[in-house]
Amino acid sequence: MSLNKYQMVIYWSDEDRAYIVEIPELPGCMADGKTRLEAIANAETIMREWVETAHQIGRTVPTPQGRLLTISEAAKRLGLSIAMVRRYCAENKLPARKIGRDWAILQRDVEQFAATPRQIGRPSLHYGSHLKSAHQVAEK
């Protein structure tokens, strides 16, 4: 299995004062480094060790799931605001993974969400639709 098909998410951590690399498809697989290149190199080593360990203890190694989109990429594709996409992710209406301080969404999940019909706007309320108007009462 080629490890270069797994997507890496790279971000700066003020708390750690280092670049962090997460490989979302391999649970718990992450590395850090003083530079982006060092963090990526460390992540590649950790990925190999993660897979070796999984084989040794009899766990299956997840297959790469495809491209991850950022919130802004998903919002653009869906024609929604960034805030609305974050809300859908937080409410589990759009499957996503929390990475660092934001979300990452599989492209296939965004496409599936885009193909699902949704109600636009608020549901209409029919207050008293079973009641007759004064005009209807007067006609009788």
C-alpha cells in the first residue's frame, strides 16, 4: 500500500510552537516539526510505523478515502456561507473531522450532500389554516 495517497493536514500550533501534521485517515497518526518540511518528514516516518504496528497487532489499515476539503472549499462548492458549513459540520448534518481548530470534509461527502435535496428557508407555518375567515363565515 502506498502511503503517499493519504492526505496530510498541516497547521501551525501556537501552543506547541511547532508545525503539526495530522493524517486523519489513520487515527492518532500525527507528527510535529520546527519547519513544515521537518513536520512532513516526521509524519512520513510515523505513518510507516503506524502501518507496521497495525499489521503486527492484527488491525486493518484503512484505505485512503480521497481528497479532504477545507471549510471554504466546501462552502464554495455547496454555495453556502462558511458559517453555515461549519454549523452543518458541528451538527453532524455534514460528515466532517475536526482537525486543529477547523473541519476537514471528504470531497465525496460534500458531493453527496450537494446531491441531497434540502428545504430552502424556514418551514412555512400555517397558523389557523383550519379556521374560516370572516368573509367565509359571512358567505354562509
